[in-house]
Amino acid sequence: MGRQWYENGKLLKKKNTFTDFIACAEYLIDKKYCSKEKLCINGRSAGGLLIGAVVNMRPDLFKAAVAGVPFVDVVTTMLDPTIPLTTSEWEEWGDPRKEEFYSYIKSYSPVDNVKAQNYPDILVTAGLNDPRVMYSEPAKFVAKLRDMKTDDNLLLLKCEMGAGHFSKSGRFEKLQEDAFTYTFILNALNMLGSDQQ
């Protein structure tokens, strides 16, 4: 969609990413392509940030959410220039050592915006050896959700002890991870037989 569209979704316009996603979900529901009871979302890394942000903003729109190795503690990570990718990512997110970026990033950072409300079923994954999104970010997000959410919906944290940012290596190991994710989604949609749940 061109350079301007990209520019309108970064730095001090980053929230457009989340509101555009929500608008797409509302469109799908409004046009009867699906319903809130069947809409599941999935994103990894920066896409996991998207998932974390939209479930905070509009948890009512989704039946289930999968956040894979999600970048959800944006303020803390972007404030640490010793993390290998941080300084190069300031061009995308902004440098939170400057007040305007700090305040803006904090206004959407998933960890900083968990609140007492109902959330959909959520699966969060992490990799113990992930150099891009440290396992502590997804763990911190899940801990805050467990402390604050007001529902009894499923909330899982799955940390791969031998994986990094791009999941386990090996074709069959990757397929096992995909099967776990799809089983989580099918379970949330009540599409598994009672003997398989």
C-alpha cells in the first residue's frame, strides 16, 4: 500500500496498526464472514505485540488469541540499549528516552495496559534462548493477565526450553508446535470431541 501507509503505522502513529486491525475484525463480523464467537487471532514477535495490544483494547471481539514470542514489554525493552536490536528498532518504535515517545509507547505497550476485564482464551509462547524477545516478556505479560483478568477463560504460557525466536528447529518439531497451536484454537472453538479435550 505504499510508503505513506507504512509511515502512518510507526513511531507516533503506531496505534493505527491496532485500530486498523480492530476495524478489520469489526468488518468481518459486520459483513457476517464470521462472528465474535468464532474469530481467532494469531501473531508472532511484533505481530504478537499487535495481538497483545488488541486484546487489551477490544477483548470482546475475539474468541481466542495466540501471541507467539510476543514483543509485549515495549517500554522496558526499548529503554535498554544493551539489547542487540533495541537501538536499530528506535526508527520503528521511537526512543523512549525522549518523553513524547515514552508516553506514547506506554499507552499501547501490552504489559502496561492489561486491565481488570474479561479476555478471550489466550495462548502465549516463548523461547528460552530467544535473543530478540526475551522469555521474560511473555512471562511478565501472562503473569499480569493472570493477576488482573476477570474471567475464567484459558490462559496458557508455553515456553520452549530448546528454542529461540523462530521456534524449534526441525520439520517435525515445527509441525508439533503448529499442531499445539491449532489444537488450542480448535479447543477454544469447541471443535474437539469431548474425549480429546
